[in-house]
Amino acid sequence: MKLLAGLALLLITAGHALGQNKPIRILMVGGGGSHDFARWYGQEDKKTIESTGKYSVTYTEQTDSIPAYLKQTDLLVLTNNQPINAQGQAAITKFVEKGHGLLLLHAAVWYNWEDWPAYNLNYVGGGSRSHETFQEFKDYVVNPAHPITQGVPAKFGFKDELYRHVPDPAAKGIEVLVIGQSIETDAVYPVVFTVKHRKAKIAGITLGHDEHSHQHEAYKKLLINAVNWVANE
């Protein structure tokens, strides 16, 4: 009997260990205009995130499939600017309001959906309607104590679209972690931030137009840190 009890305990312990080693399931939604979503998000960012060994990333541009995918998802990454139908909007809202993590990359912090104002108000805390000329600009870490900025140079730069990101005073607020400063105008905008939400962890990164960002070490570090933070890792 003692031997059987010991074997049972061993099997239970092994089962728990295997469960703990399962990768966190990420759904990344891309697609739309003005960017090569499949190349830089579906391939490059997926590779960067999965290089940690902690995550399994499913990339899709089929926004009609969002409700089905979210049933098998732990963390949602939105990068797209293409339409999301009412069912997809409702599924995302339900997912976030349950407290699941949300990471918004580049095009997803835009004012994309006039039929879904709650998205920008509640999940972006504002948004972008334009950007400065594609060029190199300087980024400055303004909150070096936050987990998302750990290991990121205090100052870095590469060619990208500097989004003219503006917080919405009607929203619950954002915490700015990194700012970008235009070389042409000296204007300063948030480029990495977290969004205040009652249950979910939400972060936004406005950087990410093409290879200049996605293959830059500072961007990759920010991406991994943001995924870890949103996932509570």
C-alpha cells in the first residue's frame, strides 16, 4: 500500500510539474494596411517572444476567428489596423474584462475603429491619429524602475514612425515608461506605456514599423519585457 501511495504521489507531482512547464498561449492578431504584418509581427516578433522558451505564439490575420482563438488563449497581442467585427470586439472585451493580459503594438494603438470607441478609451487610454515623417528619432526611458524597461538603454534610437500619441483625459490614465522625441520638431510623445485598468494588465508600444525596430536589440528587449509583465511572469 505504501508503495502504491508513493507511486500515486509521484504521478501527481509529475503532472503538476508538466502543467507548470506548459507554454503560455499567446494570440497575436495582425493585418491591415501600411505595414508588412506577417513578416515583422508574424515572423520576427513571434520568434523574439518564443525565444524565451515560455510562450507559444499563434499569429493570425483572420479577425473573424478571434472569438474561437481566444478560447485557447492566455494573453492577447494586437498589432492590426484592419476591421474587427462586432463578435470579435465583444470577445476581446470579455477576454480583457476577465483580467487577461493585453499588449498593443504599433498600429493597434491608432484610432482604427470608429464603431468601437470603448477600445481606445478603456484599453489604449487615448491613441494616435497621425505620425511624423519616417526617420530616426531618439527614445528616452523615463521610468527605469518599471519591469518593462529593465535592461533597456536609457537612450536609444532607430528609424521608425513616431506616433503622435495623445492620452485621452476621459480615460483612467496611462503610465509613460519611454518617450520619443522628434528630431524635426522636438515634440515629445509616449512610445511605451501601461494603461490603467481595474483587472487586466495592459501595455502599449507605438514603435514597430519595419526591420529598423523589430531587429533592434532595444525593441526586442522592450517586447519581451512587456510580454513578461502583461503575463505576470
